[in-house]
Amino acid sequence: MILVVLQRNVTWRVKDEEKVKKNFHSKVSQTLSQIFKMVRQESKQPKWIRNSVWNNLLEKWNMHVYLSKCDTATKNRLSEKGGCLHTRGSISVHEHMIHLV
């Protein structure tokens, strides 16, 4: 995998600093999550991950607790209820949808 880094000079208003930081951290988090998902699926150590870190990752990814969470998340995504089992407030998302129709 080749990573390309582009540098730009950008500016924003001081009052937008927190929004910019929040957006940056959100995007970085999503990107890292996707990268580690690909690495985990390939089961091949990338050159940019040191041996000690790779071994720690393998240990974590093979823990019963981690595998159990992955299995639960997979089942939730495959649910016949549409995959979204979260509720918002006192009624479920599904019930909100019914009220909007």
C-alpha cells in the first residue's frame, strides 16, 4: 500500500478551531479503522508495522472477547430488522420512521 501525503497551507477562523479538530480526528479515525480492517483481513504484516506491534495486534485480534464482539456486530448487521437495533430516546428508530410516514 502506498500512502500519498499532500501538504497545503490552509487557514480557518479561530472560532472554528474545535470544529476543524473534531472533523480531522473523525476522518483520521475512520481512515485508520479502514486500514487496520484491511490489514486484519489480509493477515499479512505490513512493512510499516513493527514486529512487536504486529504481535500485539494479532494477540488482541485473537482474543475471545474481541472475536465475540466481532461476531455480535456481524449478526447485528445481518439482522432482518434492517441492521439498526439502536434506539433513540423512548422509542426505537423503526418507530420514529413509522411516525414520519
